[in-house]
Amino acid sequence: MTLPVWQYQEEFVLNLLKGEEQTMSGTKTGGVQAASTNKKRYGKNFYERIGAMGGKISRGGGFAANPELARTAGAKGGKASRKTKTK
């Protein structure tokens, strides 16, 4: 059974008030802790292994292989995100 979000938030605030250190995802400290946990669980070479997996299945494509495609995609994205003047 999972707890509702408000209970997690309440627990987090109570722990902060007690002076306990909290690490959250999306922060540098949280990232360091996550990396440490991954290395403990899956071995010191965890990031090497997952990087090698990605490298082996790579087909060498992407924007680096085709700068013209990158330019046109960037132009399309820029036009789509540009704010227009309101009347």
C-alpha cells in the first residue's frame, strides 16, 4: 500500500523540524546519494556497463551526423515556442 503524497510531505517537514538531513531527487546531494546506492547494488562499474549497452546499440545517427537536420528541427521548435503578440 502506498501513502498519499500529503503524508510524504508531512513526514518530510517533520523530519526537517527534527533537524534530520533530507535528500531529495533533483538536487546535487540526492544525485550523489542515488549514484552511491546504484554502485552498492549493482557494482562499481554500473555506469560503465549501462553506457556500453547504449554504445553497442547506437547506429551513429542523431544531429551530429546530420547538421542540416538539426538546423531545420531547431527552426521548427523555435517557431512553435515563440510567443505571439496579443491583440
